[in-house]
Amino acid sequence: LHFYASWAGVVEGTNPCISGVFVPKRLKVESPWVTTYGILLFVGFLFLRVLSLPCVIWSTVRDTEQVAKDTALVNLFLFGQATVVVLWLMSSFWFLKIAQGMMKALQESPHENTKKG
């Protein structure tokens, strides 16, 4: 079970990129790194959350037969599976928001960005 918990915990790898995007905005500071962190956030969410978590679920489903032999672990195992599903649903929702923001940023011309600043 520790393997699956660690695998699901890899989603936290997106946190530095989230901070890199939102901290400068909250502090109202211009940073040349926001675009880079935004791209890394998109890629990180895609691989570490949206694609990885279904693989965790698939692996746990494959191992359910082995875990079912230990009745003390069954409820913990099923709760873990449900948690990963909820985490994947939330991550997919936020990935859509990130993708929409990225598309919006890509559609803005450099001329429009200089007007805003």
C-alpha cells in the first residue's frame, strides 16, 4: 500500500509551479518566469496528475485480488482507491482551467500585453 500512496503523492510535484505562477500575481510583481512556470504547470498537471492517477487506479484494481486476502486491509485499500479517484476528478477540473488560461495567454498578442503593463 505504501507504493500506491507514494505514487499518488507524486502529484505534489506540481506545487512549485503553482507557486511560481500565483505568488508573483498575488504580490503584484512582474516576473519573467511566470510564463515558464505556467508551461511547466500545464505539463506537470498533465503527466503527474491527469495521466498518472488513472494508472494508479488501474494498478490497484489489478492488485485487488491480492489485497482481498488480508481482510484488515480491504477497507483501507478501497478508501485509498476512492481518494485517488476524487483527487483525479479535482485535478482534471483544475487541468481544464489551466488549459483554458494557457490558451487565453497564447491567443493574446505581444502588443496587447504591453498595453496592460
